[in-house]
Amino acid sequence: MMPIVSFASSVLPAVQNGKFVKLGGVSLLALTLAGCTTFSKDAGMEPVGAQVSSAIGAQTLKIASKADAKAAASRVKLLLTQPLNADSAVQVALLSNRNLQAEYNALGVSEAAFVEASLPPNPSISLGGTLQQGSLDIERRLVGSLLALLTLPARKAIAEKEFEAARYRAVEATFRQAASARKAYYRAVAARHRVTYLEQARASTDAAADLTRKLGETGAATKLDQARAGAFNAETSSQLAAARLEAGVTREALTRELGLWGADAGYKIPNRLPSLPKKLQTSDQAETEAIRKRVDLIVARLELDALARSLKLDNATRYVSAFQLAGFANFERSKNDHGEVEKDYPKGGTLDLELEIPIFDFGETTRRRNVETYMQAVNRFAAKAVAIRSEARSALLAYRASNDIARQYRASIIPLRKVISEEAQLQYNGMLIDVFELLTTTREGIETNVAAIEAQRDVFVAGVDFQSAIIGGGAGGGDE
């Protein structure tokens, strides 16, 4: 607890012709120290766009005018004239998703805070008057915070660090949106791929059920064989219905990530997933790359730096938390016998300096609180770095494993299933196996092909997660 002490001195010369002598030393000093920052043309988006383009090869745009909105809409319309691929889906999302635009607005808010922090503190002016015995006493008061003025360069440096951190947060939000759109795209295409395959499978089971029924009419197939073929056909139809439902749901999830609605929501996507990449773009140095490139870790480092500067400023000013200079001027305005207002007469003036004296608290509470606050931030930063290293290793393991699984399906399992299906059909035609064995073989083949499609999807999703683990924008953000 600090008592407030005021010091006042008479300053009659401070009033001339009913006005303050310019206590403009304060304003002049403020302008000297400020080095006022001005707003950028694009609210800080140029570095964001450059980093996004370099990292993921996509263009980003903050929609701040009708011209921007028109340009973005035209680009999106052009992209939607062709079936989307993963890259064009990401580009549409970066131009259309409004949540991402909100993140860019947050960057603009941060720039405004930075500019504000570079400006001199605003003085306060008050005016009061007392009417007595035909005369009017007027008091004018101008108050300015000397402490805020003297700490202006330090506060500006802190705000600059915070603005830089905000730019990286905008980059991270862009990476996150791109990753979400890309994963939603692969899931939607995989669901369509599954529907396409099951439609072909159901056509085969329809034909098998119809043939078995006709054979039953001639006595060549038992009632049990007919029931098994019918049940298998119905099960395949149910699988197809479930696959169509999933295709619809995943498409809507993709539509949300793209930020599309109305006629634009009728975009086209392929019926099949692309081929597996011939070579994985992985690195044994994933850990090191993640620590160097992860934007959320860069943000944490900048925030830690800003906090250190802020706490240093607190420590430097902990003995004086209030330091204000106020100028007072009193005037008397009176009327003559004819009721005319006579000239204002100065009655006096004072300068009042107000500061707190640390009688009961010598700043120790502030110092201890700052130490604990800083160490808390340091420990959280270190924990984030550890988590990011682990995320990079896990993402690399998942990417390699999912690729191995998908290639195993493509190289071995699917070809073997094809051989089994062909041999089973030959043996059935030669009456060496019954309908039950043939249907079981066919059912297993369908399940294997569906699993292969899912494994192929998982490779692409794991690839997105791996890239996010290196550059940022993943769901975990180093906090899991």
C-alpha cells in the first residue's frame, strides 16, 4: 500500500491573457520520444501472405473491401469450374472461410494496439467555475502522466513484439485452416470412393441373388442357398446405404471448411482417391525442423520476450506507480455597472506533482509476482517445446506406418484376394464348393477392398498431420 503525496507550487506566470502558458514541454517531449508508428496498408498481412505462400504454396487474402471480396469470389468461381483436387480445395478455403477472415481481423486489432502504444499519452483537461457576488471564478486544469510518457519507448517495444506474435498467430491460423480443408477433402473423396466400389459390389450381388433364385426355381439351388444369396445382397445394400450417408456427411464437413454455400456448394470432387505418393517427403530430422519452423513455438517465444520486457518495465517502475503533473489556472470574470463582461483577470496558478511513496510496500510484492509469472511462462514454453518434439516423432511414425499398410494392401493383399475370388468362382462353376463358400469369399473380398480404400485415405491424412507437426497448424498445437 502506497500513500499518495502531492507537491504544489505557485505559478502565477503560467497564466497569460486568460490562457495557460504552454505547458508544451510535455507535448514536445512526447513527440520526441514517441517515434509514432503508422498503420500499414494491409494491416500486417504482407508477411503473413509471404510465409503462407512459401510454406504451403497457397495464396491468402484479407477481405477488407468490396474489391477484395469481388476478387476472392472471382477466383473461387474459377476454381470451382473444375473438379477440386487437394490443392485447389485449400485455395478455396483460404479465400472463402470466414473464420479465417476473423483471424485476420484479430491481426488488425493487434496492429491498432501497436500503433496506439506508440502514441503519446493523452492529457486530461477539466474546466470548472464558481459564481459569487457578481463575479465568476474559473478554474482550468491540465493533467498529464509523466510516468506514461517516460515509459513510452519501452511500452512501444513491448507492443511491437506482441504485434509480431499476432502475425505468426495469423500464419498459424492459415496453416490450420489449410490442414483442416485438406483432411476434409481426402475424407470426402475416400467416402465417394467407397460408395463407388460398393455400388459395383452390389451390382454383382444383385446378379448373384437373381441367378440363385432362378436356379432355385429349377431345383438347382436349395432354399438355403437362395436365403444366403439374398441375405448377402441385403447386407451389401446396407453397407452401400451407410457409405452414402458417410459420403454426404463428409462432403458437408468439406463444404464447411471451404466456406461455401448456395450454388457454390454444388462443387465437384473425384470418385477415387489419388494414387499413393511414390516417395514420402519425410525427414529423419523432423524433430529439429519442427523446433525451428513451428509457428506456435515462435509465437510462444515472442510472447515470452514481450512478457520479459513488460516485467522489466514493472520492476523499473515498481517504486513509482503514479507520477502525474497537473497545471491549474484560476481566472476571475466580472461585469461592470452596465452589465458588460470585463476582461478576465488571472488570480493565480499552480503546478501539482503527484506520486506514490512506498512506505508500506517497497515493491517486493511486485518483484516476487513478476519472478513467478516469468518462470511460469518459461516452464510452459519449455513444455511446449518438448511436446512439439514428441508430436513430430509421432506424426513421422504414423505417416510411415500408414504408408506401409496401404502399400501392403496394394502390393499383396488385394492381388491375393483377386486370386482367391477367381479360384473360388472356378471351383463353384466346377461344383467343387457350394454357394456358402463362394459368398463368404466374396464378402471377405469386399471387406478387404473397403479396408484398402480406408488405408489409402489414412496415408494422405497422416501426410497432412506430419506437415502440420513440422510447420504448425495441427489440432494439438503442442499442448496435448
